[in-house]
Amino acid sequence: MTDVRLPRRVLRTFSGRLAVRRILCLLPLVLVLWVAARHRSVLVEGFAHLGTAEWPWLLAAVTATCLTWVAAAVTRQGALVERLPRRRLLATQFAAGAANHLLPTGLGATAVNLRFMTVCGVPPARSSAALALYMLAGFVARIGLLLVMLVALPDALQIGPLVPDGAAGPLLLGAGVVACAAVTVLLLVRRLRTVVLSFLRTALGEARSVHTRPIRALALWGGALSFPMLQAAGLAAVGRALGLPVPPLHMVLVYLAATAAVAVIPTPGGIGSVEAALIVALVAAGGPVAVATAVVLAYRIITVWLPLLPGALTLGALVRLKVI
């Protein structure tokens, strides 16, 4: 029997890919340790508050947090015509949550889900279109729920403390300048305009295909509505666990308003900005500062810090198994 020897260049390439994959497996864990070290004082204080809370309500908050990954998986499937493997899709959403807390503005979850759909055989253009549809559905659902809550509970939240005096004008002016600059660049750069128009055609085609299938449309919009409501329910459960004197529906409104306000702040997972916005909003809704701070810290421990390590380990395992 003749031995088959691979060329050295092939062996070097293969070993190099193995080394890169091993580094990618360990990178999430290293990032988790780094982020935890930076926020160790918050972790210590948050765990201290959890020790004094009513455990049945904390279990309800944990359950709501776990269901958010199911809602994300349902929405991801609803945004795509092709059927994705359910278990791997759910595991990917759990891992994407950890990646999202390690990178700013949703880049982690976007990269994980793009890679997952590519491995599942979905063309890159259609994967990007599905992600765009997912984000659009999430945005519309969150803002729609916020507007409904504001109309239903007009006196639940005092908006004044959330927006500094004189800040509305500069914010609107800045948004207008950015929009005008984007349109100008799009009109002047032909290659960019071609790419954008091609993507829009693909995205619109994907959206039409999804909405011709009632099951996919129900999954898309049902999941998009369920996701923020489950997150808000988790906050309300933690509030009850720590005795915050704010009605649960008011806390739902607080969560929707605060997360909408910090959506444009590019911090990893909103760490820092979300806590500040939630505390201010809970105080504006009538909660004492000390209790509101305790509720927010305990809530973020449950939704961010407890799942972060297992999520990072899941991410490394999915990379090792070539699921992503």
C-alpha cells in the first residue's frame, strides 16, 4: 500500500486553519473574563441584591429570560423561507446573545447569525436580507408597543427627566444632517448605489416570499412582539421580587422607553447605558432611587451576566463543531 503525502503548503494551510479555529473557540471566554473584570463592582452589588429578593419572582424573571431566546429563534425562522434546523437555531440564538454583549450595536449577533445561515446553505445576499427583515420587524414591534403603552398609560412615565432641557432640537438636527449626508453619498457614489439597490430588491423579494406563507409571517411578527414583552416581563418580575412600588404595566412601559432611548448608543450589549436609562426611567415612574438601582442591577445580573459565560462556551462549541 502506497503512503499518500500531502504537499507542505496544504499541511501548513490546514494547520493554520486549525489554529485560527482554536483561537476563535477561546476568544469568547477571554472576552467574558475581561468584561467581568471591568464590571466586577456591579457584579458584586447585583448578586448582593439577588440574595435579599423573593425567589419565586426571580424564577419568573429567569423563565422570561430563557423564553427570549425561543422568541428570537422563532423570529429568525420567520424572516427566512428556508427551514433552519431547530436545535442548532436555538443554540445559535443563545450563543448570539453572549456575542451581542461582547461587541457593540448588535455586531456579535449579526455575525453569528450570518455565519449560521451561510453554513446552512443560504446565499449571503438572502442571509443579509433575512437579517434586515428581522431587525425591521423588531424595531417596528418595539416602537409599536411603546406607542400603544404611552397611549394606554399617559401618566405612567414623566418624559421630562429622561430628556435634558434643550436636547431635543440638537438631536433632531443631528439626525437630519446624518440622513442628508447618507442620501448625498448614495447619490454620488454609483457603485454604492448599485449595491444598495440590489440589496433592497433582494430584501423586498424575501419579505414578499415570507408574507405569502402565513406560518412564516406569524412567526416573524409573533416572535418580534414577544421578545421585548418577555424582556419587560423579566424586569417587572425582578421589581416585584425586590418590592419596587411601581405597577408591573408601568415597568413594561419603562423598559420599552429606556431601551428605545439607548438603542443608538454603541456600547457592548448596552452595558452601562441600559442600566443608567432604566434607573432614570424607573425613578421617573415613581420608584425610589435606591430600590430602582437594586432592581436594575439584579435584572441585568439575570439577563446579561448569568447567561454570559455559558453563552460564550456555547459559542466556542458551535465554532468548534463548525455550526457557525
